[in-house]
Amino acid sequence: MTIKIILADTHPLIINGICETLNEHTQYQIICQTTNYDELGELITDFRPDILIIGVNHDQFFDINNLYSLQNPKFPFNIIILSAIYEPDLVMDLIRTDIKGFVTKDDKPEKLLEAVEAVNKGKSWFSPQIMKIIADSINQKHSQSRPDLNDREIEILSMLSQGFENKYMARNLNLAERTIRYHTEKIMDKLEAKNRTEAVAKALHLSLIK
């Protein structure tokens, strides 16, 4: 199945490098590329990507809230961040926008391929450097023992990590969708996570799931 991708970065050389990496694999189709973030909303509506790979750089003003505004419920897609930013507060702010992948510009090209494949399957993928920042953030807030999740919450959390939607989980667990939503909210509350992506990242770090 072809994975449709939009590339956005203020540096044309970065875009060219990503294109070279992805074009070696026929399952990836780069449907659009841009250095102008102001036109991203229109491009997403026009081209309807599966994945947006977007660079977040030190030399630009980037409003993180723009990531929220880009999401279009009519044409859902996933976001992978490509960045050389390692400031913990900014990294955690980006994680909380419900991105599905975070690749650093220090990573090897094959890591971007891993991220695209994982995100396309509904999973999350974070560079080891980013996982360490997440871990350090968790450790600063939680010097105590792991949060107390019950068996059902662990089961649902594991399914969340695999990218399953509420309807699928409800059907397979023989539960109502509202019950799945209830458990998900409880999980995020216990993990002090603002969204599913952050909850999964924290759960992986705490070895609550594999």
C-alpha cells in the first residue's frame, strides 16, 4: 500500500535529503513538499496525506499551537517531527500535541524509515535521544513508584501502543466505546499525560507495557 507523505521544512537541503531517502522505496509517495508553513493547511486539505513530516528548527518562529490547527478531522493524518531541538520543555510541548513520531536530525536515514513504517501502522516512534528526554522529564516529576494501573487499563494501554482505535478495542474486548474512553481517560490521568501519545511514551519508559 502506498504511503502518501507531505514534507515541510524551511531548509530545502533537508527536504532534498528526505526525498532521496524515501524515494529509494516504492511504497512511499511524496505528494507535496514545501518550505512555507503558512500554506500547510491548504496543502493538507488538497492532497490528503497519510503522514506529514515537518521540520521544527531553531532558526524559525514556530508556534506549537499550529500543529493543533493543522489537524483536519475530515482527513486524518499523522505527524512526524524532524528536529535538532533538544530543550526538554519544548520537546515535551511537542509530544503533547499528539504527534506520532519524533526523529532527530542526528539520526541516520534508516531511522526516519523506521518512524514512517511504525507511524503508518498506528504506532508511535521516538528517537532514543527523545525517549531519554521523556524519561528524564518523568523522573523529575515522579520519584515515586510506578502508577497503579489495573489489568484492564494495562490491556487497553497495550492496545493503544499498537495504534488501535476505540471501535476496534471495544469490539475485541467486548466493551462499549464509552467504556474504552473512560478507561483511556483514567490511564492518562494516572500517568499525568495530556494525550495518548504521551501516555504510551511514559508507559514504555516505566516498563508498564512492552
